[in-house]
Amino acid sequence: MYQQNTAKHLGPSEEENRQWLVLAQLPRFSVAKLRVIVQKYDIQIADLFVADSKQLTAYGFSEAQAQQLLRPNEQQLDKCMLWSEQNHHSLLNITSTHYPKVLLQTARPPILLYCCGNKDLLNTHQIAIVGSRNPSAAGKQNAKYFAQGLSTSGWTITSGLALGIDGLAHEGVLQALGKTIAVLGTGLSNIYPKRHVNMASRILEQNGALVSEFYPDAPAKPENFPRRNRIISGMSLGTLVIEAAIKSGSLITARYALEQNRDVFAVPGNIHNVLSKGCHYLIKQGAKLVECVSDISDEYQHLTLNFLNTQQNELQKSARQSLASDKLLDSVDFETTPLDIVVERCGMPVAEVMSQLLEYELRGLVTAVPGGYLKLGEK
């Protein structure tokens, strides 16, 4: 099935790539349907391109699919082929060695993936991190904390390059010098959102990868982002949701993960925060409540992961925990704490409190918010 060039030093030929690009153009055509056709009629992909309209409909193609296969969008095909000829650009069809194997096990994998960067990452152990585009201060801190911790534990972090939690997760990995994959809802020549163009470049510079099922120039369309989400969850063994409203793209990703028989993890939050309601809903439905990185890693003790800078991170964690144990930090809550309350609790002069809080803010232990200070955690 799907026979093509198997020589170890050769990838798909130009003609084979073009054929897969045509199949990817077909409306409402799935991998499942392709499997049925090639198995039932004992044919190869190339055989479809020498068949006429009558034969194609006999195979099970709809009239629209047959016409598209016989008369594909040549201009788009030429652009895709030119894109694929650039350095570090890859067209990965479902027979490719680099096509993510866990994604292929899902119900609706894309026939073809466009990849820019390190395609070897696509078959590493991945955890997806998703969440709100407008997270709270605590949500921002949690996104970086989990991304950095999981990355240094050997995971590849996969997300959607979106504003908010997605971008913060990618940023956390980059700061930890780990590996991350960004799955786009646009073409890879049309990075979206524009303010993350630089982040996309940094991901590639750090040997990460950008992935999309859409042709390189594909624009941002609302209907494409839910499709993107199934790839994020489908390539990952588990999906971690950090702050999400009940009706949000993050919960769509979690739903896909459940349909794909993947693990779902959720970070709990303030019961009065609308962005906690999605996570609390997931936890009620059976998602695992997580408070630290080990809550996730413990679920995968059977896997072999390559730890990064473990000793250095443990020393940093120890120093951070020691610093966070003093009286001043104990006076700041995980909810907004007015400055006068902090002063009253710790019994220190106002000037000294403000000076020390500034130091802690630079260390990432607290953050200034309207109305006072917020403790970011003792991770």
C-alpha cells in the first residue's frame, strides 16, 4: 500500500510530491477514504493519475473530487513545489518516515503536512500546552513554568503560536533552550499572528519546527484554527490546558485529545476567574488536575526522555524555594494583595518592602498588578 521510492538515501520524487499535493487539494477527501480505495482495488497512488473520470468515480471518488484530481490548481501546485525546494522545507505525506506516527493513528490525520525546520522533532515525545489568548498574571507564569519544566525533563512542547498561553509556552521552551513545535492555522509563508514572526524565527534557529496542513500562502481563516487544533493534540501524548473559558479553542483541543484517546491535564485556578472555568470543567470530566511538572511526567514513567540541564534546574529550584520562604513573600497572596496589607503583615518599613518586592519581581516571584502585588508561585 502507498508504494513509493524506498531507497534510504532518496525521498519522494518530484512527481510523487506533486501527486500527494493534488490529493491534499481534493475537497472532503480523507486518509481513511484513500486507504479504502487502495486496499479495495489493490492499486497504487500513481494509478489514480492515469485513470479517467469514469474510473475515478468507480473507485469511489465524488464527481467534484474526480474533476479536481483531473484538473488540479496548477498555480498552487507550482508554488508548493517551489516552497518545498527551499532549505529545511519538507513535504511530508502519510508514507513519509518523518510524518508523526502518533498523528497517523488518529481518525482524521492530514494527507500531507508542510514542515519548516527540524522534521525529526515530529516523532519525539510531545506534550501540548494550550490556553487563553488573554491569560491572567498567574496564567502567564504557569505557562512558562510548565513549558520550561517539561522541556528540561525531555519533552518536546507543541502549541499553536497564538497570542497568550501558546506564545508563552513557546517562549518558556526557548528560554530553557529546549525544543518546541508550532502548529499553524495558516500557511508557513504566512505566519500568524504577525507579532509572532520573530518567535517563529527563533523557534527555527533553536532547531525547532513549524508545521501546517495548509498550503504555504494560505491566509488566516477562522475555520482553519479548529482544524489546526486536532494536529496539536494528535501529535502529542497529552494536552495541558492552562486557563480557558468554557467556550474556547483550548477546550476544542482538549476535546480532540479525548477523541484521540490522549491524556488531558488541567491547571486549576480561582473559582471566580472565568478563565478557570474551562479547566475546572475538564477536571470534572476526568482530566488530571496538575500543580507541578511531576504530575504530568509521572504518567509517562515508561518512556525514555532525555533530560536537559537537570542539575542546573534543580539548583535553581532549590534557591528559588529558599528565597520564597521568607516573611515578606509569605505576606503576598496568590490573589492581588494591596501594598498596605503586605506592609502590615510583614511588619517591615514601606521603603524596604517596596525595594524587596522589586527584587522579587525581577526574580519572577511576584508581579505588580493594579491594586497591589500578586505572588506567582513557588515552583
